[in-house]
Amino acid sequence: MNIEQARFNMIEQQIRTWDVLDQSVLSLLAVVKREDFVPAAHRGMAFMDMMIPLKDNGSQGRTMLEPKLEARLLQELAVGKHEKVLEIGAGSGYMAALLAHKAQRVLSLEIDPELARTAADNLKRAAVMNAEVRHADGSKGALAEGPFDVILASGSVASVPQQLLDQLKVGGRLAAVVGHDPIMRAVVVTRIDQNAFRTVEVFDTLAPRLLGFGEPPKFSF
């Protein structure tokens, strides 16, 4: 396989056609080597338009999201070089690497200890120095490290916990995929002031549920 041709095809045929037109994002995807963050057994799938299993055949949401979804979320957040980012769900560390190239600092929380170690090792090998992976339950955020300019949930949630929204700075943005299969939407929530938030639905998609984010109790008589 010609890796550079496959990378080019991924960017031009999958990502650009999914309304990712920010040249800084497209250029970054050519620089950060996605294949280096994919498990060896699935490296041939690195540039395919599909989720990639990271552990246990991808059970319980242990997957890499599709390249186009990663890129679109990155574009929607419009991270600046002065900003501090919290990622929920490190996975393989790839999204943290993308964020780190745009941000001042990235803290990525991963509830699965094995994936947390893998993500940290992948970032170290890629010489990403301003991203830290921490084994922790991301549903609670990182209160002691906040507030954050940007929070990204790299997976889906039934609803965005208020505990995470409260860790945004005023003017800060949170992106997540919200809802239940088969209807989910990527949303961006912006903190307007200390007590107000604005939510914008940006596109329809599907993503596996993040570990640690339980389903709300169902009503029963």
C-alpha cells in the first residue's frame, strides 16, 4: 500500500467531502500520522471510512472514530494556540495529538488503564510534548485542572453532564455526540456567561458510547 496516497485519498475523498474545509485541519491530517496510532493488527484500516477497534473487538466503545468525524469535530471546535483542552476518552491518543498541534496544552482522560498506557506511549513516540494522558473517569472531568477553553468528548453521551459544562471558561466550547442509536447529533455547547450556555446542533452522526457515561434511568410506573 502506498501510505501517502492512501492518506491523500482519505483527506480528499472522505474528509473534505464531509464539509471539512478548514485548511489548517486538512494540513494537520497530512502531518499527524494516523497509522502510528492504530493497533498493528488493524493498520491496513488506518485510512478507511470506518471505526477501528482498539481493544476487545471494539466492545464498550473501545474504538477510534472515523477520520471524517474526528476532523469535523476538530474543525467545529476551532482550537487556538493559547487554549487549554480537556479530552474525554483518549483511545489511542490520535485525537489528543491533533488537538495538541492546535492548543497550548491537552489533558486527555481515559477510563481504561490499558488504553491510557497505549495512548501515552503513542504520543511519546510521536514526540507530542504538550499532551498528557491520565487514567481517570472522564465523566467527572478534571475540576482541579480547570477551567478549560475547550472540552471534547471523543465518543457519544446520552446527555452532556452539567459537571463538565461547569468546567468550561466563559467563551469556552464543548463538543460531543449526543443521543441514542439510531439518532445522534454532534453538538457544540458554548458558555455565554457564568450561568448560561448556548447549544448548537451541527450535524447528524453516530458514535459508540463513552465508558463511564451511564444511561439515564428509564421512567416506569
